[in-house]
Amino acid sequence: GQFSPALELLISQMSIHPQGIPVLQSFMNSYNSLYSLYFKKAHIACASLPKDHIRSLVPSTALSALCLYEYSLGFYVPSKNPQGITCLDDLTTGKITIANREKGSTPRIYLDHFLLENHISPATIPGYHTELVSDISTAAAVANHKADTALGDDYAAHQSGFLDFIPLKSLPMYLVMETESLSQPGFTALMEIVRSEDFRTILKGQTGYDVSYTGELISL
């Protein structure tokens, strides 16, 4: 898993909200977060996966998903994109080395889905088996010329200051929880914070994330 500025902001605001409760954060990717929710090792999972994937990973449980923000998933490339990378098909030439994320992370799931759908062997992509555990670390690998590109969240590219970002897809980041938890202490505070104008304004200012749907609650 990796550091999340949105979660850090949420946790800091939970600590000062009148009905807020202490929050213990574990750094996990989408898959492992949902696994922990399913086995009741966590009360909330932070996940950026299609709704049907979330539903299948936490079966037989009434779930609610609170949209935290939307972001762009795309390529980290050196300044001016010397390899001319624009789409996932470009990775299949055998000439482009990637810094890959670990299994269970959103960039890895997105890449593996593309490879499976197009009957492409991962072995044909240089660097595929080089696994790093955060977007910051894959972005650093590209910035330090250890890889030509990596898939990740646009925030890490902007933070590096040395990379260009080629967007591929806009994705939501959800806080997923059991629906019955919504009535428990602390969850009301969480909902109020995420839906507040202050939270959206600060989050957008700090990260550039799209907050158009922030605070929207859906049932899964």
C-alpha cells in the first residue's frame, strides 16, 4: 500500500471533529484492503476498483461505498515523453521497460486486465516482474532512469517534479464499509467531514483530485 494525502487529511479532521474517533491506518492496496474488510480485520477499506469487483471480493455482505475523490490513472514518463508512450499497446513492443506495482494494487489490476483481455503474455513486457509497493516508488524508478514508464496515480507524477503524466482513465477512490456500520459511532462524523465544503476545497487544493462526486454514497 501507499501514503494517501486524502486519507491523511480525513484522519486529521476526524481527530478534531466533536464526534470523531481515533483512526488506525494500515497501508494496503485495494485488494488487501477489501480482504481485510471481508474478514473483519478492518472497518473501512480504501479501494479503487470497479463496483462489481468490490462486490465479488466481499460477498454476502451489504456494502456502502463513499466516494473520496476521482483521479487519473496513467503513465509516468520522463519529461517530453521521449518514447512517445500514449497507450497500453505501446508496452507490447518489447522495447519499453516498466516499473510495475504489486499484485492487488489498482495499477497492477488495470494492467493485468488489459493483458488478459488482449491475450498478451506478461513475459513479453520488460520489467513486468519488477514489483514496487507504491506509486511514489515507481515514479522514482522512472525519474531515476531505472524504467521507461510506470502506471499510477497522477498525484505522484506531479509530486516528483521531474515527470510528465499521460492520463489513460479516470477512476473513483472509494471508502468501502459494511452498510450496518453507518449507524455506529464515528461513521457519522466521517460522512460529515467528507461531505463538507472545507474537506473538498482542501483536498482539491492539496492534490488536484476531482472532487465532483466526493461524499456521494452508493450501495453495492
